[in-house]
Amino acid sequence: MRLASVLSSTCALVLLVGGWTIAGHLQGPGYDPVTQTISSLAAEGARDRWLMTSAMFAVGACHWITAFGLRAAASTGRLALICGGTATVLVAMTPETSTGAASVRHAAAAGAGGAALAVWPMLAAGRDPFTPWGLRPVISAAATTFLLAGVAWFVVSVQVHTAAGIAERVLTTSETAWPLVVAVSALGHAGRRSTVPSGGDSPR
């Protein structure tokens, strides 16, 4: 299951970045990734909107798989990651209008997803001395602090209409990359533990 989490979290990151890169290219020169959000790539009337929509559905599903496989993480953190994945799917199901306006459901899903994916590292932290480094309390708290700062940056960027596209890309990339970091640390930790003798005297 640890390997499945590594694979699913890797796919999530590739699908997200690859999705907005290709979808943005297909929009032509009229699309500005600095100021326009990812959601506009899946908005009603967007060219080949199915591409970004499908990517968001897949990213959400990947978060579910990752959460189920991260047995080393605390249950509350895994649940928050599942909620983040579910919110990502709901964002895909409630696209912006052709004028760029976001519905209440779209905004609520995006907000809930961003918050859940920001706080899950801290909620997933373990207290066991054998906890993988990616789930240790100090590192997890630092990750959540960084991600919440990214959420704040995005919210401010949307309100003042400046660089919202960049802020969202930094935030979503960071939020999607952290499950991969945790999954890799859990896989590496399991490998190291399996090489440690379970008992007996050390060789003289």
C-alpha cells in the first residue's frame, strides 16, 4: 500500500501540472496563466475544457488512493486528505460560467479543498518515535504553516486581482506535492526498518 501511495501521489502531481500546462496551451494567446486561474481552463465555454475537468477528477481520485495507503499517518489526517480529494472532484463538477464567474458551490468546494489539503499534514502527524520523517510533528506543522500562507496569498490575489493564476499554481502544486513527500518518506522508512534486526545480540 505504501508503494501505491507513492504512485498515486506522483500521478496526482503529474496530472495537475500537465493538465493545466496542456489546457493552457490549447486556449491560445488570450489565456494569461499569471492572472487567470486553473478553474477558468475548465469553465463553460473554455476550449477543450474536458481536459482540465478530467485532470481534476483524476487528481481527486489519486488523493483518495494516497490517503488509503498512508497507514503510517494519523486517521484524522488521512480523512482530511480524502476530503481534499472529494472537494477537488466537486470543483470539477461545478465549473465556472463562460463569463468567469464562480458559482457558490464551486467557490465552496474550492475553499474547502484548499483548506483540507493545507491542514492535513498537521492532522496526519504521528507521535510514535518510529514515525517517518514526513509525518513528524515539527515538519508537519511547518508544512501546514507554509500551505496556509499559500491559501492566504491566493485569497488576497483574487481580491486585488493580481497574479491569482501564479498564486493558485504555487498553492495547488505545493498541496499536491506534499502527499508525495510523505508517501516517499513512509516507503523509505519501511525499507529501513525491514533491514534492522528484530532482536538478538549485536555481532562482536
